[in-house]
Amino acid sequence: MNISGIVLAAGLSSRMGFPKALLEVKGRTFLDIICGKLAAVCREIIVVVGFRAEKIIPRIDLNSAKIEVVKNKNFERGMLSSLKEALKKMTPASEGFFLNPVDHPFVKEETYRLLAQKWAKRKNRIIIPSYGGRRGHPPILPRIYIPKILELPDDISGGVKAVFPKNGAKILPLETQDKGVIIDVDTPQDYEKLRWLILSN
């Protein structure tokens, strides 16, 4: 499928106090888990690193032909700056991209497939997964939004959220049975609670 996967893993992880990309569940890092699921539906995966890049890069499967690592030297400017760096590297053949923050590792592979299938039928729309009516990650955006995104200032109000058009008609929500789309991990408390639940199942 002509779609790319973008994983944003450059942030400071200030509330966590540790790079979220390197948090583990059952011996696998969040970053590895996400890349494994994206690989099932994407032609390429672009991982953006910044903060603690020297620790994260050695844990990435660089033998995978699908994975490309991009360093964002200006990662302190926020997620939008990282997204821009990824979009500059995206292959021209890709018609759209998953936008996947590294702190959302619990989305099911089936959900990625469902999103890709939905988007394949409406490639001019943004597809956003939801659970219980609440929107989550990862959305798919069509290539046509790239020029607009690259023009946005890094410090724009709302950050990455500013990428999404105010015209809701351009967005198609996809209601799922996957609670993982709305689960993010921001604090050590979040991590311990979720890891315990997973390991106990």
C-alpha cells in the first residue's frame, strides 16, 4: 500500500523523566512495537528522534529495509518540527501517512489495517480512529496536506493539532473497538498501571 508511517520519538518526555521510545512491554520497546505494526501496512517507516537520540538509535532495527531514522536537531521546538522533518524524507510514491506519537503503543495491528483500508477508499480525507466516540491515534493524512504543514510555524498555537483542518467535513472518524487508540503514556504512573495490566493478562 502506498502509505508511509511516521513515528514521532524526538520529545523531551519531561513528565516521564525517561525517553518514551525506550519504555518496554514484555521485553519490547514502545518504538519497536509501533514499528512492527506499521510495517504490516506501510511501504516505509520514518522514525524521528531528537532528545536522547544516542540511546534510542541503537535500539532501532536498522536492518529493516522499511525503517529510516531522521534526527531533528530542533526537537525542543515541539512535535510539529519533528513532523516536518519526517515529511521532507517521505518518498514521493506515498499518497498519505500515519501520524504516530511514540507514546501510543497499544493500538492493535488490526486497527492499523482497518484505518488503511478505510483511507484507501477516500484518499482525499483524513481518517481518525476513535473509541467510545473519543478521537485518538494514529490518524492518516493524505499527501495533499504536506505543503500546508511545512508552511506552519513550529510554534503555532496547538502544535501538531493545528495540522488538522477546521472544516470537519474533511475528516472521517473511524469508530473502533480498540481502546488502545485513546491510551497514551505520559507519566511513570501511567506506565506502571498499563504495564501491570498487560503483564497480568
